[in-house]
Amino acid sequence: MKNYVEKLFTLVLIRDKTRVLLGYKKRGFGQGRWNGFGGKVEAGETAQEAAARELGEECRLMTAPDNLAKVGELEFTFEESDTLMDVKIFTTNTYTGIPTETDEMRPEWFPLENIPYSHMWPDDELWYPIFLRGNKFKGAFHFKGHDIILSQSLSEVEAFTN
């Protein structure tokens, strides 16, 4: 088995009763895909602090870290990389500001019945419905390139241990 270097990342999902806010990634990892908002956890930050910071940087929505509720934990590995991406996924309905395009992301609201899965990461279609039902989840995905899932595990959970 390959030895991976674990790196901590965050993802923030925003939704209301009839729609979700996604960002079109304009540069960097995931470029050309719709996704939530997030990124690397910096030294000295908690995952919630990083998630709040990234939300502000990527679409100009501001929220306090305490307003973010953890809804998911996903691990991603790639055949071509020795990095294990440990992604903590949060959601909130408490924020200020208007979603605004930045150098990195172009935010857009999508109706729940028209989520652009064909232009998102392939795993999103598997776990996003769990999130939309209001449930929590945990999983792992191993990719070849960025489009082929070689192996996966995904389950709903009642709560997180950490």
C-alpha cells in the first residue's frame, strides 16, 4: 500500500429551501468544475476557521466559524499523487454578503432539481444527495486522474467522533 502524506482541507456548502450555491473554479485544482467553497487549512487554523476564511475569499460571503456545522468527512487519493486529501465539509445558513465573483471562483445559485453534476467532481453525485436530505456522511474515494473513481466507500453517519 502506498504511503500518503495527509493534508487537511475544507469545503463549505450553502443551500436554501430550493437551491444550492456553487462556485465555478476558474484556476488551480478542480479548474473548470462547479464545487462548494473551501481549500487548505493553514497552520494555526481550525478546520472551521479555514472554512469561514475560504468562503470569504472565494465568494465574499462572511460567517463566523461557530456558524459552520460539519456535515461530512471525505478522503481523496489519486493514483498520480502521494497526498491524501482529508476534507471536512461544513454548511451554514448564517452569513452576510452577496455571492460575488473572485479571481478563483464564479458563484451561481442552482435549483435543487438542476444541480450540474456532469460538470462537478464525479464523487459529488454520490454524496451530495445525502447532504441535500439533511444527513451526515463519511467516505473515501480513490481516483485515476480526476475523472475515474477506482474505488470508493460512502456511508451515512449519525455524528462525528471528532
